[in-house]
Amino acid sequence: MATISAWGCHSSRLGLFALAIALAGTGIAVAREGPAPAAPLPIIGHHQPGPDATAAVARIRSLYETDMVIDEADPASANAWFSPGLAADMIRLYSRPGSYGIGFGYLVDGQDSELSAITYAFQNAGTDGHPAVRVRFTNFGEPIDLEFMLGDGGCIANIRSRAPDGTEKWNLHDTVIDALRDPGP
């Protein structure tokens, strides 16, 4: 559990404590995609070194295997999980009166869920060059492939959904921005 408390979004110590309690005794296994880094990740521009692979996978895994939930309308919850820009956009969208958010569950890539065969893999450099956690599963028998792009402190900077041929189906950032442009109810 020491690795879990070593990082977190926006220094959310309470969120990290709750995560550590939720994951206690789960025996989390980690698969790593790509070669292990020879040295710690460098600081590039404003980006800090990426999260530890075990902690990153544990954090994302907690969304699927514990009672952890993200309340996108609650600033404390959104800021504990998302990078600052995405958190602000999520809060604006989900706190609108009568809002349905983006209209589907981005963690399950659908309205409803019946998940099976969930696997987790850490990527040193995901699609955008930053660390990522890849989550694959089936939802009602349909294969789902999500890539959680991680920003500073291990926050979710974006989520990309991939079709079986590897093309992007949607990404959370663009979907939220599109929903914000819609005047809604």
C-alpha cells in the first residue's frame, strides 16, 4: 500500500486513504506492456514523472472491483480522479440542471453493464506518450478496450475507447467538450 500513497490527483490524501482501505487484501496483479524504463521518467515541460505501475493499475482497478465511484458533479470527487482541465469540464457538465452528462457510462462504454474477463495492463507510453492503464473486458459479450491516459500525479487526463481494429471510437475529453457545447434541457 505504500506505493498507492506515493501519488494522487491534486494531493488528495483523503482519496488516497479511501483507495488504500478499499484495496486492502485484494492481491492486485500487474501486467506491463512495453519495456520497463531504464531510469525514472524524466520531467518534460510541466509534466511530473509518471505514476508507479502498481499504483496506477490499482487506482484504475478500484473503479471496477470495489465500490469506488466518481461523482463527476462533486468538485472533491472529480478533482481526486481527473486532471485539472478535465475535472473542471466534468464538473461543469455534470452539475448542469437536468444534465445526463455524456449520455453513457464511460467506464463501461455503454448504458448498462455486465462485465467479464477484465484485464489490466500498464503502458509506459500510451497513445499520447504519457503513462496509461489499458483495461480490456467484455460488456454483454462485446469486447471493450479502454486506455486511461494518466497525467500529473496519476490523474486521469483522458480515456480512449478503441474498436477491435484499433481505431478510436471516442475519447472522454472530446466527448465532454461536445456535450458542453449542447445547450441541453
